[in-house]
Amino acid sequence: MSDNASWGGPPGQPPSNQPAGEPGPGGPGFGSPLPRYPSPGAGQPPPGHGQPPPGYGQQPPGHGQPPPGYGQPPPGYGQPYGAPGYGQRAAQPAAPAPGGVPLRPLAVGDILSGAFTLIRHNPAATLGLAAIVQTVYGICGAFISWEELNAAHQFRTSLPPQATPAQASHALSQFFSSFGPYLLLNIGLLFVFQAVLTGMLTGAIGRGLLGSRITIGKAWRIARVPAVIRVSLLVTLILIGLWVPVGALVVLFTVAHINVAAVLFGVVGGIAALVATVWIWIRLTLAVPATVLENIGPVAALRRSWQLVQGSWWRMFGITLLAGIVVSFIAFILQLPFTIIGTVVGGSGGLTSMFGANAATAAPSMASVIIGAIGGIVAATCARPLSAGVTVLLYTDMRIRKEGLDLALQQASQRQALTGAEFSSLWRPGQAAPGQPPGAGPGPGPGAAPRPGEGWPPGQGWPPGQGPGGTGYGAATPPGW
């Protein structure tokens, strides 16, 4: 053991027996301080060394989330190649309605409301026209009605309460000799005036479908009154001819004193004649519109109406019956106040003559006749345009459904004014509409343009407006179909 006083001295100092600056025994480094354990904290990295910076290893906001719409198919993906909505009936745009009535196949409500709309859009050529014609007829009819009432009054007063057969026969012969001519005259005037009014209203309403407003003079020029009278007369004779055999056989059985056969045939034959009358009348309902609008003759108009109603008889019958009920109700409501007033002021005692013992023999009153005529004018002025409007719209609807007339009407409605020849050619089947090439008009004739998506021949590409991009006629079929 050494007594070196420097043992345990301060570290880094040499022993006292060794000069400073000389190495100790054992070579360099001998006598250097012994290795020590590192003090606490020695050898540790500085604060924060080896730690990731703030946010290191964390995903930025939104990282890993798909962008909006990611994974969703683009609009229209997965649909068959072609126009949007291919294979489904795309929503059709609203049909144009230049006159207030849509130019497309019409439902029952469209027809009934369309008649009111056409009257409201052109009241001068509908209500005004009906008022003029019905006023003239009402004045003529009032004088005729006065004579008819006088003839009936004379018959009631000249017939004794207990008349013999000879007296009754004499009274009846006088009655028919005086009453018959006025009755026939009244029927003739009614037939002519109604034919005139129907023809003029048909032309005015036909123009109104295209949004045109015409004057009363122009309505008269396009009414074709003589042709309308002839076709109306033909229809009347056809319907009367159905009852002639029934009446003749009933009279024959009665004269032969075969009363059972007369009654039986009268009932059965009457029912059959009634059914045939209604059926044929519906088939010929569209003859007057065809005469005026297509500018054809009476026989051709009857044939045309027969063809148009083919396959749609029940629909025509239902709409005509419903329109008749509506028109009759309106006319009844309008005429009822005048009828009541005329009954109150008429006769020879007003209300007393209505319920008294002299009611049957009361003389007619001119005041009651005039009031009744005014009521008839008011009722017919409102009812006749409605009836004509329903008939024209039925005719148009049948043409649209069977011949695609709506396409020609839509094109013609874009023109400001049509001449008479252009208007007539518009309604003729197979004729080119104004602004169309020949053969492109409505109707089943050659060159008639098919309705979009209907009647397009197979193997001719896409229908008009249905190809890729929605345009073009007969666009090429997409590959793979």
C-alpha cells in the first residue's frame, strides 16, 4: 500500500512525485483518472431529440376520406346506350294550345272545358254570331208560334164537350188545315237557321283552335251553308227512313184488323228502329265538321264521318250524351225564368187561368209569346255554341288519334294567318300542311309524317328526335344493339 498523499486527489491532477507534463508509468495515459459512471443525465439526448415533430404520423384533415361523390356512378351511368331515359317513356312536354285547347289527343274533360274555352277566347264569332242568328229566328218563330197557339185555341173552343164522330172529324180537319202549314214552316225555318248557325260556328271554332279570331263576315264565308243544309237533310232523311217500314207495317196490320201483330210489331220494331237510329246518328255526327273544315261534298262527308267513328262508337256516344245533358241543363236553367214569367202574365187571367176551370180554353197572350221567344233566344245563344264546340272538338280528337292531325295543327299555329285555301288544305287528309313539303300532311296517305315514337318502321334507325343526342331522323343504331 502506498502512502502517496495524492491518492484520491482531485481528478485530473498528477501525483506529487511525478513532474507535471510527464507521462506516468505504463505509457501514455497511465495515471489518468479512472473511468467513472456517467452522472445522472449524462449521455442523454437533448430534450426533444428523437421525438417526432408535432403532428408527425397523424393524417392530415380529410386524409383517407373519399371526395364528395366518390364511388357513386355519374348521372346516367348504367343506363342503356342512347338518349336519356331510353327504354322508358320520357315525360312529354306540354302540348301547345294556341287557342286554349291543347293540340293532342283529348280526354272527356278537355273536350267539355275546351268548348267553353273556345267560346271565351272568341265571343264575337261564337256568342255574338249565335245571338244574331237566334234573334232573327226568334222573331220569325214568335209570329209562327202565335198562329199555332191561335189554331190550337180555336180547336179547343170549337169542339163540343160531347162531340159526335162527325163533329170531331170536322174539327180535326180544320185544325190540321190551319195548324199544319205553320208547323211545317216552323220546322223548315228551324232546320235552315240551325244549319246556318252550325256551319258558321264550326268554321269559327275550327279557326279558334289555331288561336285565330275571325269576324262574323269571315265566319259566314267559310260556313259552306248550302253544303251543310244538304248534309243535314241527308242525315235527317236517313234517320226518318229507318222508321218508315215500322210505321207502314203497323198501319197495314191495323187496317187488316190484326191488332196483336200490330202491337207486337210496333213495340219490337220501334225498339229496333230506336237502337238503329241512335247507332247511325252517332256514326254520322261528324259529317257537318267534315263538310265545313275539309271542304267536301255531303256524300263524302257522310262517308268520312262513318270512317272516323269506326272503332270509337261508345266513346263518341258517351261524350255526346254527356255534352247533351250539360247543354240541355244550361238551356233549361236559362229559359226557366222566362217560362215562369210568360205563364204568369199569359192567358186571360194570369195565375187564375193556370189553375182555374178556364185554363184549357184560355186565349193565348202576345206578351207570353214574346217573353217565351226572348227566353228561347237567350238559351239558344249560350247552348248552341257549346254543342257546336263539342262536335268540332270530337272531330278534331278523332283526326288526331287516327291521323296525327296534331302535328299539322301545331305547325300551322305558328303562322300568323292562313288563307282560305291553306286552312282547307290543313284539314284535308293526305294534304300538305302550310309550310310542309307535299305529301307531309296529316292523314294516312303516302308521305304522312309519323308521330314521334309511333309507327316508325323497323330497321330505319331511331324515330325522329329519339336518336343519340335527341336530334335527327333515322340516326344510326348504336353499336352493340
